[in-house]
Amino acid sequence: NDDLQSVACYEMNVTFPSIREILNGSNTTVDKLWRDIDALLDTVSLGQNNDVGVAIYSVVDELYKSDLTDRKRSAQGVQKLVDNLVATSRLLDSLNETNTNLTDTVSAAEIISELTT
């Protein structure tokens, strides 16, 4: 009976391959991954598709941690991700609705919260 319409969680024991293992086992290159990431960031509204933003961030983070890309390129990717999220998020709309003289700034915590929900 799901009267509360709650979400059920189940434990998963899964090991995902590393980004190096994925790249070594395919024809995909780091440059191709970046082109795909850039294409997603140019076409997908992360404010409405937060799961895509989380996935993109995970790949960028793994590329950087695995020394497959440099800090500058990773920072550019994350900046583009945040720009997309802020531009397409309803967060600023809701702030505008509650504050007609919008002088508030959006905190990093609010952006992270928006990305992960």
C-alpha cells in the first residue's frame, strides 16, 4: 500500500568502470567527450534536467581526477555548466516573484541544491 506515495530505496552493489577503463575499451577520446559535453551544455536546459547536469559534472570531475584533462578545461566546463543551470533554472524566477526589488544574490549552496534536486 503506497498511500503516502513514498519513494522506496534499494541497496545496489555495483562497481562502475573508471573513465580510463571506458576510454581504453572504446573508440571514444577525451576530445570527443568534451565535444559531447559542450553539445549537451549548448542544447539541454539543466534547470529542467538536473540529472544531465549531475552526470556532466561527474564526468568532468572524473576526467580531472584521472589526469585526463587539465584544470583550465575542467574549470571552463564547470563554469559553462553553472551558467546553463542559472540561466535555465526557475530559482531566479522564484526569487523575482518574492522580491520585486531583487538585490539578493544566489549562493553557491542554492545552486548546488538546485542542481541536485
